[in-house]
Amino acid sequence: MKLEKLLNELKVIKIRNNQPDCDIKKICYNSRAAVPGSLFVAIPGYVTDGHQYIGQAISQGAAAVVHQDDLADYQAEVCYIKVADSRHALGILGSCFYGKPSQSMVVTGITGTNGKTSLTYMLKHIFETQGQKCGLIGTIHNLIGDQVVDNRGRTTPESLEVQEIIKEMKDRGCSHLFMEVSSHGLALDRVNGVDFDYGIFTNLTQDHLDYHKTFENYFEAKAKLFFQVKKANIINGDDPWGRKLGDILAEKTSVPVITYGLNPGHDYLAKDLVFDPKGTEFTLVTPDAKEKLFLNIPGEFMVYNALAAIIAALAEGVPMAVIREALATMPGVEGRMEILDVEAPFDVIIDYAHSPDSLEKLLLSVRKIFTGRIVLVFGCNGDRDKEKRPIMGRIAGANADMVVVTSDNPASENPIDIINAVVAGVREKTDQVATVELRHEGIYYGASLCRPGDVLVLAGKGHEKQEIMKNETLYYNEWDTAREAIARLKLKSEN
């Protein structure tokens, strides 16, 4: 692609050694990926600054450089393009280079502290039930239909990779894309250049404050998504931050705001919820009608996800009959309110809940669905938002009958320090708490406490397949660990 065409939509401060007819073969922001004919975009990072590697990119053949800082040296054969923010420019360049692929699909972006993953899978299942080919970008996998594609190691990849992935989805016939959009991704402009048709806001609760520092910063990062939306913004009106967002959007944009929730006063409402381990029955109240629906995944918070998915599907003309069928046949999402199929006198639930709100919603939902005691096994991550540890401990103590606090990705921290911070919160609510540092042993101990009819809730790991330690990252599988714990208990009882 000609350099001149690439720069058409970019706000350029200055061009040095302009070469408009230069044929750009590749865009990169890692100098090691530069090849002859590359456009190298120097972006500042957490650890290092891409401006330091401009020389290396040029030595490997980069023909043009986008930068935001003034440089000490300029080579005559290289075109230099100065912009105000090179990270912001990267997504715009990537979109142009890959032919603006998001304009060829209906793109729905989902953001919020909790619910993003389940909602993307729910939407994908609804539209596939209608016969559409769909793409998904998210925490667990990136998917084209049922095929897993590389997620580049992030919930929201870098903006250049986002455009590359969307281009692949377009080329392989996807008509719809459902995308988790993280607060980090928004703060770092990773969805620049994506044309969103719909934005969905699930909720905002304490998480990632180690990065954002304040709730206001966290909220402002999330809110950025909704100013890129063309058709409708779909907002959880039961959430106080959702109500604030809706007011801002109504004032500052012309895009329709559609609200949903369980409380009166919203455009779409769920009422008369009936909970069961096999799913939830509820009545959907829309501006035009009432519908009795069954969602094949249990939990009140899943009903919130269903409401958002229903609104987006109806807006795109999906018939209610198709939506009803899809919700009733919705397969479980890996590590999200997942009830294990195990031969045990108690139930086992695995869930990714790793924030105060998600843990509370999980435990409250379990309490509504099951009649036995709740034995909870969980921990908190190291090197992350330390303030939430005692908060999650208090939530655990208030809503579980027995709490086992264990490790969960302690990273560079001492696992015992993390455990003690959590336990301090638990003890404010109950003395029914135990500590077991190694997670697999903590799960075995939790299972050993269960009586017939109880529920063993394993929170925090969900889909993750690793345990991050100080000096190594170990393979870990929550499902296998739970089944091994039950097998050990069975063997012990037989002996």
C-alpha cells in the first residue's frame, strides 16, 4: 500500500523526507519484526520505548517511521512522520492497511468488570443459531466459528493485531464479531480504528485499580468505547456507573441508549426469575411484549448477560423464536458458573470470579440455586490491586458457610502474605476459615469438608491453565484438580 494512502486519515504534525509513492509492505511496532519496506511505529511502552529501536528497525529495512518524540538523528533515505500520539496512530494505520475490515461486519464491543466473556459466547451462539458465521475476540479464545485462533496473549490485543485478526475473520466469511474490550485495551487505544455497531456495558466494580488508580479513571477508560459506536449503546441500568454512563451518552452523543436490568424503569426487564441448577426461567418484558424464556446456564448474573444479548439480537432483526431456542440450548462457558459432571455426593462449581463483585454475585446465585452448605475455595492474585483482598475476604465470610483461602497466581509476592490479607477480611464475618497454601491441596481440603448435598465452589481460576509463581509459571488445571480431589476422597473412604 502506498504511504500516501496510509497517511490520509492520520493527523500528521510533520513529515520529513516525504516519499508518498513508497510502497509499504508491512506495519510493525516491534523493531525485530521489521523487514524491507516496513512502516515502523515507535510507541512508548511500560518497560521500554519504541523510539529507542528506530535505528534497529531501519537497519532491518524499515522505509518509514511514525514517531511522537523529536529524534536526534534523521536518515535521508527514510521518511519520518511525526504525530501527537503514535500509539493512537497505530490502530488507524492498521485499519487502513488491512482495508478497514470492521466496516464489513456487524461489530459488538462488550466492556465492564464482569460478564464480558459469557456475553460474547452468548451472542455468538444466538447469531450462529440464526445461521450466521461469527468471530469472537476475548479472554479465553479468539474464535472464527468453532476454530480457535491466536489471541496474542491478551483479552484485547494490540491495535495492529486487532485489525489483523478482524481482517482474517472478514476474509473467512464472518458477518458478525463479538469482542471483549478491556479497560487496559481502551486506555491504551487498542481498539482505535474499529467501527463498533453496538456497545454493551455490563457493570463497573472494583478491579484493576493497581493500573487505573481511581474508579473515575477506570470508568473513563471503559466509557471510551461508547463514543465509537454507530447504532446503539446497551447499558446495564441497575449498575450505578451504568446509569452515569447512560446520562453522559444521552447528553454527548446522538446514538440511542437502551437500558436493561431486573429493577423497574428500564427499556428491557427480566422478572419472575425461577432458579435451578439446570438454568433460570424468567419473563422478559420489552417495550412491545412479554416473553417467557429459559436460559440454559444458572445464575442471576447470567440473566443480566441474556438481557444485553437479547437487545443486541433483536436490534439486528433476529426473531424471538431463534433467541428463545438459542438461550435454551446455550452451552456452558468454560470456567463461568460451570457445574462439573462428577461422581460425588456434593456439587462442584468452577467460576472465574476474581473481583469483589463477581465473587459476591457468584455466591448469592449459588445460594439461590442450591440448598446445601457452600464450601468456598479461593485466593487473590499477587502483584494486583491489594486493596480488594480483605474486601473479598469479607464477602466470602458473609456468604459462604466454610472458607478455604489458598493461592491464586501469587507472582512475585509471598503467597502467605496474600492469604493472610484475605483471611483478615474473612474473620470479620466468620471464624469458619482455613488456610492451605498450595491450591491443589486447598481444593482437596475443601472437598473433604463437604457433606452430601453441599456445594464446593472453586473461584478465581476459571479457564486459566497456569499458576504464576515468583520464579516460574506452572501448568495448572482446575477441572483435573477437582476430579483428583474427589478421587482421593473416594480412595480414602474405600480404605
